[in-house]
Amino acid sequence: MSVQTMAAVWKGSQHSGSALLMMLAIADFSDDKGFAFPSVATLAEKTRMRPRNANYLLSELQRSGELSIRLGAGRSGTNLYRILLDRLEGLQQGAGLHPSAGVQAAAGLQPSARGAAPSCTPPLQPSADKPSLNHQEPSDTSAAADARSEIRSPNCPYEQVVSAYHEILPELPRVKMLDAEGRKEAIAKRWKWLFTSTKPDGSRRAGTAEEALAWLRRFFERARKNDFLMGHVERTGAHKGWQCDLDFLMSRKGLKQVVELTEESH
């Protein structure tokens, strides 16, 4: 822990509530230059919140300009965080009141006024209770989804994904047209999912392109062990004559067929 970085966050951060708590948690792991690399699961545990809400707050902090995040650049594949101390100093020097606060610095109280002063902006939610640092968690709705979309993933290496599929599953139909309708979109969607979804332990499935390709290779290897997908059992009814292919494996249904009941623990 760097006392210097912790003090800079206390004095200069524009945030409050859960966002400030997350900044302080990162500072608790950082050096004097603001660098830290705790896992998302560790930060979630330290701030008493769920991993998805920790990811939401990390995206908010990155957007605010106080925190830099490099996915998978820390030790053991964790993210590398940097608290931008120069930014905090600038906010401290030109600060005043919190820029998003509903209180006006020059307003003051008007004890003799019969009604609200026309020049005063009414505060946000004047009757709201004071929020709890530990329990104020955004719901997993469109706001959380938007925050997750802020997590940038490397460009999808379509050819490498297809090559891994051909190498590990040569018995299945080969991909002859990568740009067939919807195919690249399905691969890109599964690629992005690897960087935005988490395993049961709260850690992200991939933080780098190398980790994502390794995950997909394991995914294809596990599909190979599925007798139904590989056609090792007789298919009847609606499945008669059906063949598994890359398009199916990249679909949500294919993902469930291979992964859902046997999520990897590592």
C-alpha cells in the first residue's frame, strides 16, 4: 500500500460513495506511482460488492479520467490499474465543490425568503437517504450492460479462430466462406463475450487475445468429447441428419451445450 497514493485519492478524487471506495481499494494495492494489479474478484471482496458491480465501477472510473486500465497486463493475467495522480492534483487545485453535486457554491441559505430563490437549482432527490458505501449496487440492467461494453477487447482474429476449429475438429464441416451471412458477426460476438463475462469465481474468462484463443481451443476440445455433437450417437427426430459446425458452436445454444454444465474452474 502507498500512503502517498491513498492520500492523493482522498484529497483529489471527484468521486464519492461506492466509486470513491473502489478508488481507495485500488490505492490500497498501489505503489507510489499509482500502479496496482489486484484481480476484479479481490476488489469486489474488498469493497463488499459483486464482481459485476465492481466491473461497472471500474468502467466508470476509467471514463472519469482518474483511472487507467490495461486488460491482462498485470501479474498472472490480472488487469494493470494506474491511478492518474497528475489528474487528481489538477482536480484538487481547481476543485471547489464536487462537479456533479446538486449544491451551488454561491447559493447559501435564504432564511427570510418565503419561497425558493428563482436562481437556485433544486438539489437532486432532496429527500433521499444518505447512500450506503457497501450496499449501493447498480442493477444489471442497460446501465450495467453499457458499462460492460466499455471494456475494450482486442480485434477478433477470425482466421486464427477458424484454424483452431479446423485443427481440433477436422471431422466437422469445414469453413469455406468466412464472410458468409452472420458468420463473422457470431464469431465476433463470442470473442467479445470472453472479455466481458466472468467465471463462477468472479474472474474474467480472458484479458488478452492469447488467453481468448486458448479458451476457444479448450472449448473446441471439450466439444470434441461430446458424443452427440460429434455424431457418435444416432440422431433421431428433428436432429436426424443434423451436423454440428462452427456456426452452431459460436451460437448461444452451442455455448450452453458445451460449457454451461461444466464451466472450467481455472
